Amino acid sequence: ELKHDRRGLITRRQFSAGPEFGITLGPAPQLDSGWEVIGRLSQDSAGLLPLIEGLPYITGRSLEEPGSVADNVFNAQKSLFTSLSKTIGDSRAEDRTGQLLRRVEIVNCGLL
């Protein structure tokens, strides 16, 4: 069984029927229990990782000064709405920290 132990691995959720996959930007041992490594980026795609790292993603944190009134309000609202959503069974209430804020399309790929 391959581990998520380095950059540039192609991975997908185990038993997933969909086409979604991820690319590791560094070691990610937390993925070993629910995801499987299905490939790796070729040497020719070395410039791809810095491009991906430059894309905006969900941080789950306030942009305000930590501990400020605005930061505390943000965190209180986040907690309240997340709890309410989970209580009513809204599947969108999952933690999306780390997900990209833009769609990424692969327009050229090949077999290793």
C-alpha cells in the first residue's frame, strides 16, 4: 500500500465512483486512512505544483487580527452556523478547509 509521503502524488478517496482526485503538495499522512495513491506527477510537470500552490483556497480563518472583536464575531458566527447546519442535516456543513476556491481543469495528461 502506497503512503502519502511526498509532493506530487495523485490521490483519490477510496471507493469513490467520481472523477475527482487530489495532488499532494507535501507529505499528507492524514490521507492514508481514507484515500489511495493512484499515481504521481511526471518529471515534466515540475512547474505544476507551484502553480497549484498559488491558487486561493479556503482557510477557515478570519482575515482580521487574531483576538480582535471582528475575529471573535467571525468565529462565533462560523461556529453557530456550522452547528445549526449539522443539526438540520445539511450536508454542506462539512469542513472545507484547504479546498480550492477555483475550478481546475486538466487539459493535457498521459499515461506513465
